Amino acid sequence: SVRDVQVKPMQAQLFATAIEDGMIKMWDTRNHAHLVKGIQCHSGPAFACHWHPEEKHYLATAGRDKMIKVWDTQESTARQLYSIQTIASVARIKWRPKKKFH
């Protein structure tokens, strides 16, 4: 099941979904039957995702696996930039305004 949906700030036709199987799936509203990109982000359910407000290709993800990850989604295969181990599952995530990496 879908745990979170986030519209891309600088491209409102694109959105990302956090899925219970640990994936983040990106979709385009102009062709909703076609998956734009899928990223296996977490070893357990992905609970949340959030697009960076200024770095348009950066997506942060969080999940039951106690990980927060930052992805560069610009290329056809997303590249993991950072990961942070936490002490508990992460249910929500949000970028801080005016901060590039946190």
C-alpha cells in the first residue's frame, strides 16, 4: 500500500510515492499508467518521502529500517547520496527551509 505521496515542487506533473514494499515510485500525471522510475530504497516499508525545495532532483526517503536516505533522481538510475542510521523507524521526513543537506 502507499504510505506517502509528494508532488515535485518544480515539476508539478511529477510525484513520488512511498510504498510498503520499500520502494519509491515516481509517476507523471500526464501518463499515469507508466511508471517513470522505481527505486528500491528500504529493506522494510518506505514510510515517507520529501522532495528538496531547491535542489529539484533530490529526494529524501525514510522507512521502517531505521534509515533516512537522500537520492539524486536526475539520471535514469537514481543514485544514493547520503544515508543516516536512526535508533527507530522514521515515519515522517521533511527538508529544513534554506538548508541544502538537512
